[in-house]
Amino acid sequence: MITLKSPREIDAMARAGAIVGATLARLRGLVRPGLTTEELDAEAERFIRSHAGAKPSFKGLYGFPKTLCISIDEEIVHGIPSAKRVLEEGNIVSIDCGVFLDGLHADSATTVAVGKASEEAERLMTVTRQCLEAGIAQAVAGQHVGDIGYAVQQVAEGAGFGVVKELVGHGIGARFHEDPQVPNFGRPKRGPRLVTGMTIAIEPMITAGRPETRTLSDKWTVVTADGSLAAHFEHTVAITENGPRVLTLAA
Ligand code: MG
Ligand code: MG
């Protein structure tokens, strides 16, 4: 069931989203060789909880143990922060963060290079960000979920990259994962129709090689089956009378 949000609820999600955006901006500034993913996670949790009433969305969600998902290089999503995982020069690091505030969630992800990344990695990150922008541009009342996926897929495959199919974006609100599913592939005018008051997380997961995935023995970390690099960018977006409203920007 798709739940529609009132303008007041959308404003509340934007307050949660501003904390997500500020957290990710802060972490992007901290990323450097030698830092562990556990250190990033601890800083994110401290920073989120420094805002009255705010909690990390991920901690405990389906049993996930941490505040962030941190996924490096061939890891696509759901990497678990660890004191044993040290960032190295040239890695690309996807940081995914959710915040719960006043009964509502917001969800965003970014991918950042540690020091200087390869040309291919830089192009992958640029194209994945463009995929997100193309998807957001379709988040307009009267369009369909398939228009978002189609736009993302056109940009990714047009650049010679792969679109992960097994993992998708989602509705979001009082629950972290709500209907509808928002795939990063699709056909125009197919899927649920977008209406004012819907709030969705659009999150292209794009691979430099083949798009197939597998899950590591930790039961969480999803990697590319062929070991190629992956990037992930995400925003929570509201469909409003005035077009798409991105809710996860730092204030
Ligand atoms: Mg996310
Ligand atoms: Mg999400």
C-alpha cells in the first residue's frame, strides 16, 4: 500500500533528511586513507544523536548492527562498518545513511573516492550521480515509477555501465521501506502512477562491469559477481505540486 504524506509530514521528513544530508557531508570531509569504517560509523551515530530526538534508521532494522552501510569498491550496498576495515588510497566508498525523527524516516547515500581514484572509478561515480539526477527529474505527478527506472537505465547503459536489478529504491515514511518499489530499470508509463504526496527513495546502484550480484557470507554485503566496481547515490524525494522536492539535502 502506498501511503501519501501531507505537506506537514513532508516538511517533517525534510527535517530528518537535513540531518542525513549534514551527516553525509561531514563524512565526505572525513574520508581519508587509514580511517576505519567503524570510525566513520561512530562519528555518524554521535552526530545524528546530537540532534534532539534523532536516531539512526538502520541500527536494528532487520537486525542490521550499525548506523551506516559502508560499501567499498566491488561492494554495492549493505557493507557492515568494522574496525578491521581500513580505507585505502584509491578506494571508492559508498556511504548510506538513514535518520528517524518525529516518527518519519529519510534515506540518502553518496559515493566518495579515498584520495585519488582511477579514471574509470571517477567516471562511474559521475554517471551514477547523473543517473540519480535523471531519476529525480521524472519524480513528477502524472509520471509513472517506470519513467524513473527508464531514465536511470538510459543514462547508465548509455555510458556502458550495468544497472543492478536485484536491489531497488522504495517508498519511505513512517516505515523505512514502503511501497512502491522503485527499480533502476523499467519502461515509460509502466508501474504505479506518481501522485502528489508520495515520498520515495531513488537510489541507482551502477556497476562498471556486469550487473549481477552476490551476497557475502556475512549475509549482508552485496557485491558485484564479477568483482567490478560499483557506485550508489540516493536521495529521498517527495512528489509535490511544484515538482520533485529532494528531502535529503544538508540545510
Ligand atoms: Mg539508503
Ligand atoms: Mg534506500
